[in-house]
Amino acid sequence: MFFSSKPNVSSPGYVVMKTVDVAVVGSGVGALTAAALAAKAGMSVLVLEANYLPGGCCSSYWRKGYVFETGATTLVGFDPGQPLALVRDALGLDLPLVKLDLPMTVYLDGLKIPRIQNPDEWTETAVRVFGPQQRGFWKTALKLSDFVWRVSGKNLRFPPANFADFVRLPFNNRPSDLPYLRYAFVSTRKVMQKFGVDDEKFLRFVNEQLLISAQSVADDTPFLFAAPALCYTNYSNYYLKGGMIGLAAALIAKIGEFGGEVRLRAPVKKISGEFVVEIEKSEAVRAKNVVSGIPLWNLPGVVDGPLKAYFQRQADKLRQYWGALSWGIAVKDTLGDDLHHQIILPKDRSLPHARSRSLFVSLSMRGDKFRAPEGTRVLAVSTHAENPVSWFNDPDYERKKAEATEAMYRVLEESLPGFERSSVWYELSSTPKTWADWTFRHEGSVGGLPQTLKRPIFSWHGAVTPHPRFFLCGDTVYPGQGAPGVTLSGIIAACRLLKRNPLL
Ligand SMILES: Cc1cc2nc3c(=O)[nH]c(=O)nc-3n(C[C@H](O)[C@H](O)[C@H](O)COP(=O)(O)OP(=O)(O)OC[C@H]3O[C@@H](n4cnc5c(N)ncnc54)[C@H](O)[C@@H]3O)c2cc1C
């Protein structure tokens, strides 16, 4: 029995099972981070997850003896001061991480471009591939990226929600940091022009690299966001042995250790009053606080009362979002050692029903027997889908999916070293419709919000809402997507909930 206290009938329609200090909606990495930090601080915590597995877009699932990743495959954020390192150290997380020698390989016009972690070696590689002007561009990008990582981990009350938060900003930051902020208003393309690196080949490279990180392209992405996105591979990149679900599992273990509970197959149907959290099967809990880790778009469908209209207005502002086409493939191991590959298509090619011109391919590590039996590997392949909503109720759904799959295999056969379609043993494909079934996210929109000039940094929704005891985290609030981004959002939500730095 999940609930320990005796149920009492409180109103028609549901039975209130118990009262907790904080109910956490969803078990994405953002929500679990907030939950674990709150539990560590002594709060009674209950996490409610709709799916049968935790972790949402950063998770794994089992089929036919293989472990496939749902979404995230690359992992950064464990360098000193970065969000995952801060949480790992604060909670004492035990994670089977393996540091990668080469974070990523990019394939462009017949070139194989190693995205080497060492900044100097990477800059020299960029010079060799794209020309001598690259030095100035990467020097600025790397400096700005370090700045973004440094300040984001220190500003746990960002975006400011009140006068006191504004007053605090100069104390957390150095006056010498101010000049960097101008890059929040300058497009990446403009910076490329300034450094004389705005040629067609480098622009295609930058656009596809930005799409998998900032979810936007050079013309639209402020350089302040583009710098950490482009320099993603210049930090320590890790492989999590056994699958990305290990991150959620480690956080859940800590929640349990600190006396909290995580309940799976427990979709939150309605949050009303202050607060009754209704779960399927006519159960409910009373919560003094709520932390939501589900996207802003989902909240109007769950929250009742005045907050509902507020969340609807916020969700309406987020009109631009992506869906994903993704595949999990089990193959005979004829592949190399490098794990992450971005294959950029030739200029005149596109992928049917996709909106980016590249495929991102991640391999399970050779020897990770938990994920694939010896002699086999698992591939995760993904790209941005065309208009996510167009995949729902479409009579041509199966045909579109098959066309995208065929095109994906052609690209792998042409470009991924060692890949042979004949060695594929098992395959699963996902569209925005599948993503909606897995994560319940509105229209299957995943991957985070595009970081564009149209959404300046101060306009991002933060953890604070009009209700002083209702908080937000996850990839539709500041600082946005990716495991490190949502981890930081969870730290910030815990900071607001506890009214103190949760890492101390
Ligand atoms: C294809 C793809 C590739 C990616 N690659 C990377 C990568 O390589 N590296 C990286 O760092 N990031 C990557 N990302 C992004 C990253 O995975 C996400 O940004 C991040 O995991 C989102 O976390 P979240 O906290 O917002 O929660 P989510 O992952 O969105 O989880 C939300 C959870 O809430 C649950 N839920 C929804 N509604 C309810 C409800 N009513 N009641 C209870 N539970 C509910 C869902 O079931 C889900 O488990 C990728 C994403 C995708 C889609």
C-alpha cells in the first residue's frame, strides 16, 4: 500500500489519503531534483508520476532484452559549479558515469569533424576545417560560455520575481560581468559576421549544432544562449552506464532515503483549492505546497481556480515549439567506439516530415551489457519533427512514419561509419504522437523552448507563480532545456520553496 495513513472521505469524487508538505507533479529530472532537495531539507514530499517509469524525456525503457533511451543521450553539467555537480554533491548521488574521450563527431559535406573537448585543440580543428578567422569567434564563444555557466549556478533567484530579487543581483554578480549581457540582444549570425565566419558551410554547421541545443538557428539565437550551446562539447561529457533512467533512479533513491515517496502510474488529474491534488482512481492528497515539473502548456488542463487562467495566458505566449522524430535501434556491433554523431545532410537534401537538416545518433557504450547483450549495441536516432500537432489524427500517419524511417536509414547507411541496415535486429520509432503518449506533454512537444531573440532572458517564466506556494520547474521555464538546464530549474524551485539555498 503506497499511502500509510488512514483515508478519510472529504468530499464526493475523491478520497483524501494524507497531507504532505509538498506534492511534486511529474518525475522529470527537474521535478525530481526539486523533490530530493526538499526532502533533504526535511519536508514530507510526494512525487506523482503519470507514467510507469520515471524520468520523462531523460529516461530509458526495456524491449526485447535491450535498454533504449527515451530522449536525452548526452550528459554534461558535472564540471565544478555546474548544476548536476552541485546536486550530486549536495545529495551524495552515486552515478555510474564514464567520461567520454570525444564528446561528439559532426559529419558535414564529406568531412568528419571531431568536437574535441580541449578548447585550444577544438579551436585549431575549427581553423583547419573552416578557416583562420575561426580563432576570434571561438575565443569569444568559449569565454561567454564559461561566463553563462558561472553566473547561472550562482543566481538561484533568477529570473527576479520581486524588488528584493533585483536588489540581490549586483551582490551575486560582478560589475565586470555586465558587458557580457549585451550578447543577450545580439544574434549569433551578427557575431559570425563580425568575426568574418559567416560563410555558407560554417552557417550550416552552426545552425544544426544550435538546433540540438538552443533549439533555434543562428539568425534567431542570442549569442548569450548560443555560446554555451555551441561549446556544449567543450565541457566534460559523460555516458551513464545502464541508461539515462539511472539519473532519475538515483534521485528517487535519495528521495526515499530522506523519507519522501515517489508514486508511478499516478497521473495528477486536478489541483484545486490550496491544495487538493487529485490523482486517478478518485484518490487525492492535501499539499501545503506544489512543485510542478510538467510543461506550462499542460498546467491549464490540471490546475483549477484563478491560477488556471494565469497558466493559460503564459502557455499562449509559448507558440513556438518542436516535436521529435526518434528511433531506438538494436544492431549487431559493427560500429566504432565514438558514441555521439551529428550527421548534417548535404545542401540539397532534407528529411521527409522533419524540420532540421541533420540526424543526431547516439550509441550505447560497447560493453554496457545492461543495455545490450555482448556483440550488439543500441542506437538512439533523432531529429526535429515538422509541426507536432500535424501528427495527431492524420490518416497518413503510418505512411509518413515509414517515409521518415526509410530516409533515416539511408542517411545512416551513407554516413555512420560501420552501420549496416542488414545488422538491425529490432527497431522502434516515435513521433510527436508517441511522445505525447509517453510524457503526456501537450501535442508531444519536447526538447525545450527555442532560445530566440523574441524571448529575451528576462521574459522567461521562472519558478515563482502568482500563488506563493505553487512553484514551477522543467524545460518550459528558466533556464530551459537539457538535463543540466532542468536540474538548475529544480534547484531554483527548491530555493523558492525552502526560501534558502537548498544546496547548503
Ligand atoms: C529526442 C530528444 C533528445 C534529447 N537529447 C538531450 C540530450 O542529449 N541531453 C540533454 O541534456 N537533454 C536532451 N534532451 C532534452 C531533455 O531530455 C529534456 O529537456 C528534459 O529531460 C526535460 O525534463 P523536465 O524536467 O522538463 O521533465 P519531462 O522530461 O518533460 O518530464 C515530465 C514528466 O511529467 C509526467 N507528467 C506529465 N503530466 C503529468 C501529470 N498530469 N501527472 C503526473 N505526471 C505527469 C510525464 O510523464 C513525465 O515523466 C532531449 C530531448 C529529446 C526529446
